[in-house]
Amino acid sequence: MRNFIRIALLLGTLLLVVSGASYAAESSGTTIAALSDVQKYNRAIHIMAMLLVGFGFLMVFVKKYGRSALTATYLLVSVSIPLYFLKESFYGIGSSEGLIDKLILAEFAAASLLICAGAVLGRLKMGQYLLLGVLFVPFYALNEWIVLNGGLGLISGKVVDTGGSIVIHAFGAIFGLGVAASMTTLKEYDTPIECDDTSDRYSLLGSMVLWVFWPSFCAALVAPADVPRTAVNVILALCGSTIATYFASVKLRGKISAADIANATLAGGVAIGSTCDLSVPGAAFVIGILAGVISTFGFAIIQSRLTDMIKKVDTCGVLYLHGLPGLFGGISALFVVSGINFGAQLTGILVTVVLAAGSGLVSGKVIEVLGRRTAPYLDDEEFEGEVCEQDDDQPCIVESEPA
């Protein structure tokens, strides 16, 4: 009887140990998964700061369009995130991402939309920004599916684009240029885009917010073990583009340009996106330097000449901050990533360019149906409040806007 009791106690103890170990393993796995989601949430909030504060203030450089630029930023973010969550309904595509992953992917779509809107900033009515978002997000999701997930079987192999140099930055910029090509009028071309010291300071503030949180943007969905390397690569790329921008701006213009510092300093973050988790620090720094030079050269030399040649206006210069550095980042992966599929990478870039340009041109024609602004780059057309009338040689006189 005693032996029977001993055996029963021994078996009971073994069962408790095994079940306890099993429960501990299960709890540990749940804790690790939950911790990973919390870390992703933190990066998601960083990205939200980039979208609203960073992009928002970066676009207030237009002197008399600040309230409109910030309001449009609110609206574009608010329409794009819910629309992206409906992308499975658009295309009938199943998705295995977790909820926080989908939020981050939706924020990526919002970032690309804000880039797109920068090309036509100041030339759309507020309602047209909403329509731009409704038209943009499905095309963005389609391109993302084709390029990154092998949709339609157009690309055989993996496209390297972790931080979205191609599918976020280049797509948004080229789509926006397509809209601008469809909509820019001669009156808009002839109207100068005015800025002053105050608007430049706010734009520089927005640029700094983007600079600070860019590592979270690129590392948002990488494996936890790769987050430190990704962050270091992004920071070094941004340092490279910032230093290069200063020297290139002084060399090309004779003095420092606030527009160059606010924009081209970020080109390293754009270009390192494709290889942010795969590059080595030295290569990331070089990519940043080259991107800074490309971007500054675009703003200082190409922008005015191209605008005069085609009579089309890219308000924020998205071609030179996001378009060219984004394409450069996608191409640089060919030289940085070992074993990369050259054909898939180049096809992914080509598909992005063609789809973005074509859908942008069509979207511009659709948006134009809703009419035109009376005058570009002015808050007063849609905002209530005070109107400031200023002559060149007189101080600003504030008068109440008529009811």
C-alpha cells in the first residue's frame, strides 16, 4: 500500500512539473509576442509623430498656406489609414499580419500619400485632398502587393525594400508628379511660391522631427534582433546626407539654402530604406552622402530648369527629396545586398514607376472635375478669420474678413 502511495505521489509530481513547464513555455511565448507588439506600437506612435508633426510642419514653408497645409495633413492621414485597412476588401487578398503590423503598414501608406500631396500642395481645394487620398490608397496597395508580395506573378523573386525607398517614397513622389502634370495651369505656374523666415523655421522644425524618428520608420517591422543595426544604419545615412547637403548647398548656391537643409538632409533616410536592415554602417554612410548630393543638386539646379521647361510645378520638390533618392536607394541594393535577385529588383522599380505615373495622371484628371482654386497658395479662400493685405513697402495691415 505504501509503495502504491509513493508511486502515485511520484506520478503526480511528474505531471505537475510537466504541466507547469508547458504552461511556463506557453506564457513565455505569449509574453514575448506581446512585448514585440508593444515595441511595434511605440514605433507606430513615432511614425504618427512623423506624419502629423514632421510632414505637417515641413509643408508650412509656403508663407500664406500654413493653416491649409496642416489641415490637409490631418485629413490625408485620417482618410488613408482606414482605407488601407479595407485593402483586403478592395482586392480580396488574405493577410496574415497582426493588427499592429497592419497599423504600421497603413501608416506607410499615409506617408506615401503625404509625399504625393506635396507635389500639388497649395493647388487643391480641401475636399480634393480627400479625393486624392481615396484615389491614391488603392493604387498604392496594389503596387505594394505586386512588388513586395508577388501579386499577379509579375515579379519572379524577392524585391529588397524593407524601409520603402521604392514602394513608399518613389511611388508617392511619382504619383504626385503625375497628378501635378494633369492639373497644373499656366496661372499656377506663373504664381510664385512665397516663403519667409518664419515659414522656413517651421519647415526646419518639421524636418528635425522627421530626422529624429526616421529610424523607427525604417525599423518598424524588422525582426527584433535587427532593430539596432537598422537604427544605426539609418542614423549614419541621415548624418551623411546632412553633411553632404551643407557642402553641396554652399558649393551650388554660394550660400546655405533653408530649403536644402529642410529637405535634402532627409534624403539619406529615404535612400537607406531599401537596405536599412541589410547594409553595413560604412555603406549606409556612403549611401547617405550620395543621396544628399543627388537631392541638393535636384533642388538647386534641376528644379527651376525642369519647371520652366515643362511648365509644371512640383510645390514641395518631392521628385528631389523622395523620387530620385528613393530610386537611388532601390538601385543601391544591387551593390549592397549579397545574393540579391537583380531581375526582381529592377522589375520592382520599373513596375512602381509605370504604375505610379499612369495612376497619377488618371487621378489628376478625375480630381480636376471638382474644379479649380481661385488662387493658389492662399489660406484665405477656404479659411475664416483675418485677411492680411500687405504692400511691398508697407507694414501688414490686418482687417476683419467680411461676413
